[in-house]
Amino acid sequence: MAVLAEEPQVRFEPSSFASSPPEWRGLARDEVRLLVGTREGIVHTHFRRIADHLRPGDVLVVNRSATIAGEVDAAHEGRPIVLHVGAELEQGRRVVELRTAPDAGRAVLDASPGDVVEAGRAQLRLVEPWPTGRPSSPTGVGNRLWQASVEGDLTAALRRHGRPIAYGYLDRRFPLAAYQTVFASVPGSAEMASAGRPFTHELVTDLVAGGVLFAPITLHTGFSSQEAGEAPGPEWFEVPASSARLVNEARAAGARVIAVGTTATRAIESAVRGGRVTAASGWTERVVTPADPPRAVDGLVTGWHDPHASHLLLVESVAGGALVQSSYDEAVAHGYLWHEFGDSALLIG
């Protein structure tokens, strides 16, 4: 697997995981807690009050990728597995991950090129590791992510039998609608670009009325089941010319550019050319770290990431290690909830 050259410096133990979306806990989406961390200190509030900490002219970069139903029960050489289906590649191939049945608890690492996976009426044949030439597994033995050729209608199989990719900290299954943000309009993400989830239509309207600007980009997320120290794989992105222009104009005017999520950060930073953001699209392998920091982003709206996660390196690179450490210490002390249905942070270094 591709290994990061550096490890996150922030040290903490997560407080607790959100086992269900806030709507299932009696809250509105924008009623989750929000920790605001800046050089002036830390404030505890709720997401619907985020406007109190933004300024007219600030630009929020938001990901419009929509989540697909990418998990389906399948059979690998006749053995029950759970199949995770990700990005569409050339020649009709898909990125897939084989995981153990019935709960997708672990990666299946004994698959080989040429193996057949059956999902409904679709048949997938494993071709080679993804990314090409980078075998990946948590132990260095076997391979975790594959390119697979597809025979039959996999889209129909996912539409009929698929469900959102989920992990064991959730207390039940939730509908695909629970995994969409208000910005979602372009299907393609294996897992939700979750930093945008607490926004509501009403909150976006209020922010726009207050002079906050929105710059939409698209980045189709891969699987979040990365191992400690594993670099994020290639992901498809698009930064339209209108969003590039908006970011450049904001920076020239001295306004702040705040990415909503690590996906938005990766996309906009993948479009920086010669110190300016340009219209760009394609596969990005850009990994934002303190050693290769952001050039266009000043702040970040984000959820809470696990120790050793590559996303945490990106957060450190935007906000600075000291601010991130103090923010995580505060989040743990105050019982903030982790993962895609959890609480949020606004970090501006």
C-alpha cells in the first residue's frame, strides 16, 4: 500500500462515536455541536450558529458529490462476502473492496487476479490492484483494493440491492438519504463527504444573505477504510472555472477561503497552478500534509478524525498542530461525537 511519509502529531483518544444521524437522536442536522478553534481561542457552540464566526466575503468551498449505494452482499468464488463498490474507471472497470460477511468487519486479503465476484446478476472479475502497481493491505500480505471488470448491470444490482457503506459503530442501517448533503447533486462518492452534512437549506440561505459565498467543487470520495499510515488513493475531482475565479478573487481581496471538509480541500489544492486556483478536473493524487501544505485554503469545516488517519494530517496542515491539538483535547473533554454523523469543528489557523 502507499504509505505516508509522516504521521499526525496530534495525540488523543476519541470520546465517543455517533451511532446514528442527529435526526434519529431528536436533533436537526444543524443542531450538532460546533467547536470553533482560532488563534484567539476556542468557542463551543452549535452548527446553526456558524454564521457568528464567518465574515462577509468569506468563501466556503463545498463538495457537491452525492453518495451512492456502494455496499452489497456478494459471493467471492462462492463464499459470502460484502462488496464495496467505488469509483468508475476506464473500460467499464470499478474500484472494489472485498470485506468479510455479514458486517464488512475486515478486508478480505486472500483474493487473486482472475477471481470472480457475483453481485445480483452482475459478475465482476478482479484484474489488478488499485492503484495500479500498489498492492495494499494492513499487513503487507495480500491486497485490499482492486480494479474489477464488470459483466452485467452492476448499476441495477446496486439500485435494487445496494445500501450505503457503513461500519460497525452504527447501531442500525440508515437510508441513503441520510448520507446526502444539501450540496449533493453529482452521484459518485463511495462514502459521504460528511463535513457538509450539518448544513441545511435554511442555513445556507442565511449565510448567503449575510455575504458568505459558496464555491462548489466535485470530488468523488473513495473508501474510508484506510489503515493507519495509509495514504489516500487517487480520487476524481473537478474545480469549475467559476469556483476557481471566486476563490482567487476572495484571496486577492483579503477574504478567507474555508474548505468544507478534507475532500473540498484536496480538490481545490489539486487545482492550484502558479499560486492561483485554475479550472481543473481529473484524477488527483495530491496529499495535503504539513510537509506539503495548502496554498489556497485558510480554514476548514470538518468532523473529528481518528488518530493516525491521513485526514488528520490535512487538518494539521491547514490549522497548525498546536491549534488542532488543543481543539481535540477540548472535544474529548466535552464529549464531542466522532465520525460521519457526529459533531463538527471550524478551524482557522
